Amino acid sequence: MKNLVIADIQGNLKAFEAVLEDAMIKSGFDMIWFLGDITGCGSEPENCIDLLLAHNHIAVAGDQDLAVTEKIETDGYGQPAIDIFDWTKTQITNSQKNYLENLPLTLEHNSFTLTHGTPRQPIKEVFHPMYMPIEALHDTFLYFRTPYCAVGASRTPLICTESGPTFIKFPEEELYNLTKKTRIVLNPGSVGQPRDGDPRASYMIYDDVDETVTRRRTNYDIEATQRKMRNAGVDEILVARLEYGR
């Protein structure tokens, strides 16, 4: 079975649609694994939720999803983010809100643990060397039992092996062979708000028969997305960064 692994859609419908189309053309997929933050910076959160629900999928909650449903406090966010949370609340339906607030923080599926931030702190931590000291990164591996873990939040594609831990390059458009001899954490990158300097939508295909992953990028209509964000009154900081992937 081929699994489309995605994170951080961030209310960006065109990026989400582009990923679905690209994945279907290049390899096809049987199920979506979603790693949180379907809402966030973008202007079409309700349509993104509907599109995810239209597919066979499993999902975990992201911090911004929980902020929108008021399950966590928003004191630590900047004002542009708080404003978009408040606006998103007016766009989603009660059933969509109910879906978001009932998403689990962590899931075990096949050989993977799925979570948004880290298995240790699914909402409060971001698995990335910029945000966690080496001791915390090492400690994270104690909080999941499966051979592999998939995370979102940093919006940056990465692979990290338990030994060290050591971050290694996550190649694009190349098969990466998984082996249960090495426990790893993977991040497929962000669909709707990349932060690695590449504005293209990022995703990963996990083949659970061959035990391989492939990371891919795809273009989408950024200008059209920005127009919709501006029309919705989204802060220009969030609008402009789409074209830079930062």
C-alpha cells in the first residue's frame, strides 16, 4: 500500500490540491497520513478540511488546529497568527470544528508513530536542531516504540537517525530505504507553508510493502493563493512569505 504522508496544509487549498494531483500522477496512493495543522495561515481552511475528509485518511492534531478550536491557549503566538485563528473560527462549520478538536495527538500505525511536534511533546515541541538541544532530541526517541516516527511542525523536510541523533539529507525524488535496524524520525515538509527556502509544496510517499519513502515537491499557483489570502484580510507577513518558502 502507498501512503501519502503530509503535514502543515495551513489552509492552503491550491497547494493541497496540487499535492494530491502530483502524488496520484507519479505513484498513486491508497491512504493519506496527515500530521497536523490543516488550518493556520491560509484562507480556505474549511475547503481543506472537506478535501481531507473526502479521502481515506488518518490524522493527528496540530497546535494551530487546537488553537482554532480553543483547546490550547494562544498567548505564545504572534498577533498575525492569533488574528487568523480568530478568523478561521468564523469559517469552519460546527462539524468541522468537532472533527479538529477530536483528533488524537499521537497515533501508531504500521511501523510508524504519527504526531505533529514530537512524541514527547506533540504540541509544545518542534523536532528540529534549531529548536531543541541535542539532549532533548535524543530523549524524543524514548517516547515512541515503533521503528519510525513521522512529524510535522517545523515545515522542513528532514530525516534524523537515533544514533547521535544524526540529521541526514532527505533527498528529493529518490527512494530512501527504511530498515528496522535504524530508528528514525522523518518530516515530509510542509504542503502549504514551507520554511526551508523552497516555496513548492512538499510531501512524502511511504510504500509499506517495499519499506521505502520518497520525498517530492510540486508547484502550485502561489499568486492566486496570495490574492485569496489578501481578500480574506490575512496579514501581509503571512501572505508574502509564501513566495520565499520562509
